[in-house]
Amino acid sequence: MERRVDPEDGKAQTLDEMMLKYKGVYSKSEVAEYFKSECRLAAGDQRGPAEIDGLRHWLRETGYERSYLQIVRWCDENGAVLLEEVQENWEQIVSDLKLVQAACPTQAAGQEQAMLEVPGLAKWLEEVELEEYLEDVLEWCQEKGVRALKDIQAKWFDILQDLKLKTAKEQLPGKRVSVRVLKGKWQGSYMAQVLDVTTAGIQIRHLEDDFEETLPLDALGGGKYLLEPVDSDDEEAATSVSELLRAGQLRVDATGAGLELRWVKLGYAVDKVERQPGQADLRQGDVILAVGDSLLTGLDEDTVEERFSVAFGDGVGLVTGCLSDLMKHPVESVANEVKRFL
């Protein structure tokens, strides 16, 4: 395309570029006449701004193709030679050139507005290995009016929290989950059912004792808690109750049994075992399902306490098992199997 040197600024430009430069100052016919009569042809070795690979295609996708020449000139004046440089400085380019995004054909036809494009976002998400969140992040940006990658990065914690909340609301209510406590005094794991998910957190009910509490949304990310849905296939493949039960004996001396026990629906959960007198058949995380000839499973707290106190003594027989494994089975099924030991 023919290029001529504008005597006003010494720049070699096409007629289209000069039309843009003098738009609103002179009419198109005046600019065309000026271009032919007053501007000399550019020297053969004088080249305009170089083509940037992928720029025109990217501008077409984002609705800015009609501003291509303006953007190319900006790149030439500011030393940008790569598409990545254009994307990194896009907010500044839009501001400097006062660009307006064009409506795509589907928008003109009255269809739903296309998803917002954020320059550099897809590449950044790949770098942090979160590319599967691209559509969700773009949807968040659309809702919040965020258009620049640097603003997304600055608000990334808030975005993750919103995405966690959205995912949890869609997938968790009513589901059985495994909750692992990773820090603090009560480290361990337990089974629970998700009752509700709100901005306040994840409301759950412990399956072992029906205790209800609300976990922070961070429970989905493995901070203090790690919450994982229990797959139905995993539950079906769980070890049978009979294979999980163990027979043993209680050790008691003058100081007692050295146990810290807690009522659960299966019986007495073992939270701690002291060194004295020592319990060869019990360890932290177990549950005492029966003591002597008395079943403890499926009973209220007062009844369990009474039965355990009556049978308490050195050498008394126990039926035990791992609490977290047994909680994968219905309480009634566990109770029926325990009765076979008595």
C-alpha cells in the first residue's frame, strides 16, 4: 500500500492512517487531496510499523480489529514488537488511544454477549497450573467488571474464595464427606454430612455423634482442614464390618485405665491412651463397641456411660475397631455384627 511522508510530522503513512490522524480536523476529500499533492512518496527503503504476529487475529477475537492501525502505530512509537507486549500493556493502550470495543456479529443480531476476554489471563493460569478455571474466572470478571490481568492477580484470593463457594454450593449439600483436621489439638479425621453451604462456611453434621458445626471455606483447600467428598464407589468397596472388628481386653490398675473417651453413636471413641497402665488392645482413633457382655453401639450417651461403668475392670473383654472405617457403615449394621461377638 502506498505510503507518503506527512510534512507536518515527517512520518510515512498510508492514506487510511492519515485519514485517522486528521479525522474531525479535515474532511476525507481534503485529507485525500493533501495526501496526493502535499505529501511526497516515501523512499523505497522507508518502512512503516512492522506487522506483529498474531495481533490482527487477537484484535478480531477481542472486538478491537477496527482499531488495528492505531494500535500498530502505538506499538511502533512505544517499541512493542510482540503480541505479549501488547497484551501486557493493553489497559494503557486502551486508555491512550481511547479505544472502544466493537460488538461482535452475534451481539448485533441480539444474541447473548460474548464472554469477556482478558489479555494474558489464559497464559497466566497455565503458569500457575489452574487453566481449568479459565471460564469460571472470566465469568467472575464479567460479573465484577474486572478487565485487566493485574487486577485479577491482586484480587486472586477473593476470586478463589468465590469459586470455592460456587463449587461447594453446587456439589456438596447432602453429600457424605471425610473431614481431616490437620492442625490443632483435635487432629484426625471423621465422617460428616454437609447440611448447607453459605458465605459463612460449610455447615456439617458429624455422623459419629450428630454434632453440628460450620467449617470455613478454607476446609476445601487444606489449610487447617481438608474436606473430601466420599465417592459412592469407595463406600461400596469398603471393608466389611466383620473384618474391621477386633476382640481385646481392658487394662486397669490403681490409677485407672489411662483413657480419654468420648461418646459417639457407635460407643466410646478413644481420643487418648496414656502410657500407664497401657492398653495393648486400644489405640487413639479406635472405638469401643462393647464391654463385657454389654453392647455400646447405637445407644444414647447416658446408657453407654452406665454400661461401661458397670462392666469396668481389669481384664474385661472388649470389642473394638477403627472409628473412621466403621463410620462408613450404617450404625445398625455395626451393631448387628458386634452382637455376634457377645
